Amino acid sequence: MPGKLCEAYRTLGGDVIEYGKPAPSHFLAAMHAAGTRDLSRVVHVGDSLKHDIAGAHAAGIDSIFIVQSGIHAEELVADVASPADSVAAVSRLAGRLGTPAPTYVLSKFGW
């Protein structure tokens, strides 16, 4: 939780430069490292609406949200009666958190 560390240091009077999600610069730097500037060829996969999905949205790239793992898993699984309900459950949670909804929703991620 680097944001918590930044806030604690800032409270102590320290100067803080934050770099990472959800700032768009994090996503744009990753695209640069991958050798692309074409937003239509990029998708960010994540499990945090506040960091992954909000950051991808702020950078103008598509996102895939994973339901059954990560920080929102327990809350979402409790709100899903069937796999078809995942999109609606994620949309409700995004609304409650005040974050953008992801472009796509997957129940789980695997290789």
C-alpha cells in the first residue's frame, strides 16, 4: 500500500512524488516500454477498481476486471448469484465506490 506510506510521510512534513496506479503516467510509461502508443492495442488487466480500472480509464485504455480474486473478490462473490451476474455486480460496486466501470469483466484469470 504505497499510497498509505506516501500519506504518512506527507503528514510528517516530507515531500512526496507519487508514481504508479491510478496515475495515467504509469500506464503510458508501460506502453512506451512495450513500444506502442496505439491505445486501441492496449488493455489493462486488474482486480482493483480504484487503482487498476480507474487508472486505465484515466489513461484512455480499455480494462479487464477480474472478479474472483483480488481486493474486491469477497464482496463481489457474495453479490453474484450466477456468473452472468458478474457484470451487474461489478457495475454496482463501481457505482458505490465512485469509480468508472471496467470495459470488460471476467470471472477469473488463468494462463
